[in-house]
Amino acid sequence: MGVLSRIGVALDSDLLERFDRFIAKLGYTNRSEAFRDLIRDRLVTEQTASPGATVVGTVTLIYDHQSHGVTEKLTELQHAHHELVVSTSHAHLDHDSCLEVLIVHGKAAQVEQFAGRLIGLKGVQHGRLVMTVAQPASGDPHHRNRKPHTHKH
């Protein structure tokens, strides 16, 4: 970890109380780590907003497998965009509903467009794309001194 810098933050007491309840519910033991996570999350959000950013993420889909052609269309789209799909996982939730989770990797704009096409298919009841960056923001002390990977991706 790099050198820690101390800062002061002025907050309305009601906002601070709400924040303390929120972070306690999440299991944080102190405010500092919660603030660091909020800052990291905002920086990742900014990075993934760039259309050309390389991102990794998940596309989570709930769909009715009996809906006409949805299974085939999902498979066709995944094959058509195989360069974005790292892995998939499929689970049967009940007689009609399936859960499919795709791990995706590529440029943010392409990943968003692909996810939108999957989520928009007739028979998909709910879908969500979650993206993050494949590499930490430059200067992140948790990753600064790590050795390069020796395996191929």
C-alpha cells in the first residue's frame, strides 16, 4: 500500500448518520474503507463510460425458455459476438425460467451494444449488464508493484 494521506470532510450530521447506518449494514468496520470503496467505484464508473475503454463484465439474463425461439436467438447472438464472450453459465430456475450469466470482455461500446441486443430479445424477462475495468486505475497502490502475468489470456 502507498503512503496514506489524511483528509477532512465536512458532512451534514443527518447525512453522516445515514452513511454510518448504511456502511454498518454492509459490514464496514470504519468510514475510511467505505470512503475508499466509494471513490474506487466512482473511478471505475468513469473509466467504463468511455466507449473505447477495455472492460470486463457480466450480462445476467432471466428468460422463459419456452418463449418461441429465444434460446436459439441467444445462442446465435453469442456465436456472432464470440470475441466478446469469455464464458457462459446456465441454470434452470423452474419449469419455465432460466438464468444465464455471460462473462464478457471487450470495448465498452461493443459490450454495451451486445448486452442490449441480448436483453432486448423477446422472451428475456430481465437483464442487466455490469461492467468494470480489466486493469486498476493507474497509480492504485494495491496494484502498483505487482509483477506482470506470465500466462496468456
